[in-house]
Amino acid sequence: MVSSYKHELTLTAAGLSLIAVSYGLARYAYGLFAPTLRTEFDLDGSALGAIAAGSYVAYCLAVVASTAITTRWGARAGALAAGTTATAGTALIASAPNAGVLALGVVLAGASTGLASPSLADAVSRVVRATRRDRAQSVVNAGTGLGVLISGPVSLLAIGDWRMAWWAFAAASALATLWIARVVPPVKEDRARGLPVPLFPPATGRLLPAAATLGLASAAIWTFGRDIAVRDGGLDETASTVVWIVLGAVGLAGAFTAELTSRAGLRRAWSAGMLLFAAATALFALATSSLPALVIAAAVFGAVYIGLTGVLILWGTRAYPTAPAFGVGVAFLALALGQAAGAPLIGLLGDLLDLRAGFLAAAAFAVLGVLFAPREATTTYDFGVRSLARVSTVPPERESSADRA
């Protein structure tokens, strides 16, 4: 299916909005509100990390479910499930009377992201023309930065009433879900059944450990980034929230991932990104009380994290050219497994030593992730070397038949 340019733009915008509410609001806003939730529900670092880990485990299960749902019923079903889950999870957090209900809401909200990514990757790969497909995937993925950017000002407006902020997140999630219902098309063509063959092609030997390493390293800032700025750095609520807003605003640069990787290649983009990621995480630990340093670290982290997850999407769709939802699903499953392991580990280090030790450990893991960069210096397909912005994620025969339709 290849649609009109207007439909492609509408789908990309709706997909960006769903990623914004599921990732930027439903999932990652937990880290923004960690200091408030710590006080409200009397949680220590280990408890905060354990709740975050539960969210990541739910994400893992949701990735598997989304891949199955998308394969069987199409991208619309998976995307609607994501929006509905984000709405329910954020509403549950807003109304949580105790830590148990809070944890349930965080877990449900986290599951929405696992449902969103594979289904939207599948929708884009089936609707958007090959010459614009990678750019569309990158723009949709940059919705995380938009959501994080929005969450900061909302939290400032809701100072003294954090529940109001989460009710606003629930309303935004509901609106995004309604838009998705109108935009993502129903499945009309016959769909392949079953798992792709081979189940784990050679590219996954590096893709999966690379994604897991990124997940483990990223858990530090996503879960404890604002917490370390407040508790160890002494920043007030406004200053620490500004750091979070910068993270989201600069994260929008991830929309240019396709253009960057088309020039540098997946290998160079991944390697350079992981080194910058390590530097940003270490800077959070070493300059905790310096607002300018934290702003710089947050800016680098936001741009690089969104860019690296964009690389994982491109990498996954190329590892599974006939099953893009499955390719993105396994990559993001490994990412979430790393985050599920990293959040409680960093929280435990924070309780035993301090959070700075956990952040430095996360930075070390990011450096380790360079070892799993893709072998190829440039992106290739069966018919030669091409720019990422020009390579189709479906085989040539499917693309040509779609173009004739």
C-alpha cells in the first residue's frame, strides 16, 4: 500500500502524537515526577527503580503482544491498543491513592509504548512511499522528544497538584487515540502469517545486544535524571524541570536520524552516538550541582537517545525487510529488557552508595555498547549501496507491485 503524500503526512503526524503521549508522557514523565512521587508515597530509591522496572517489563510483554496483534489484525489494532493503554495508565496514576495503585498505573502506562512502536513502524512501512519512508520513521520516533518537552511546562503549571498534570496527560492520550483511529488505515491486503524465517537473521547478533546495552545505560537519566538533580545537586523544582524540558526539546532533533545515518552509515552513527551518550550520562554524575552543565548533558542525552532509537528502528526494519513490525519489536524488546535490568540496579547503587555511582556505571555500559555497532560501515541492499533515505524496507518486488497499484 502506497498512499497520497497528504495521507502520508497525516499518518506521520498522528504517529508522532501517539509516540509523544505514550513515551514522552505515559512512560518517561515518571522520571520527571520521581522526586514528587518519592515524597508523596514515601518511596526510596530501590522502590522507585522497582516500579520503573515493572514498567519496562510491561513494555517487553507489550512488544510481543503488539507484534502478534499487528501481524494478525494490522497496525490500526496495535496503535489503538497503545493509545487506550496510555490513557488508562495515566488516569490510574492521576487517581492513585497508594503506592500499589501508582505502580499499577506506571506499569500500564509503560505497556502503551511497547504496543505503539511495532504497529506504527508497520503502518509507516506500508503506507509511506520508499523514498520518504525512513524520514517518516525518524519523525514519528522523535515524538518522544515532543512528549518530554510538553510534560515539563505542564508539571510547572501543576506545581502543588501533580495529579492535575497526569489528568492532562490522560486527556492528551485520549485525543491522540481518536486521531489514530481516523488515520491509520484498516488492513486490506493479505498478511503473512507466522514468524519470519529465519527467526534471528545474522544482523540480530549485534542488533539485540546493542539495543539491550542502550536500554541499560538509558535507565539512569530516564528514571533518576531529575531525582539526582534535586537530591544530590540541590536544584529547585523549576530549575530541574527546565533541564527536563531541554532534554525533550533537543530530542526533536532525532527527526533527522535518517539524514544523519544516510551520510555517516549505521556503524559510525551508532558508535559516535553511544560515546556521546556515555559522556552525557557521566556529566550528570560529575557536575550534578551545575545547572549549565546539566542543561548541556540533558541536551546531548535527548538528541542522542532519540537518534539512537531511530537507528534501532532503521536497523530492525532492515534485519527483517518483510516483517518490519517484528524487526522493530525485537529491537525494542531488547531495549526494554536492558532498561528493566538497569533501573533497579541503579536505584540499588543509589541506596548503597549514591546515585552518582549508578550514573557512572550506566556511562560505562554505554561505552561497552560501541562494541556491538553494525559491521557494515554503510547501508546496503541486494542491489547496491544507497542512502538510507532511499532504501525500501520491503523487497523490490513488493515495492514495484505496490507502486503499480
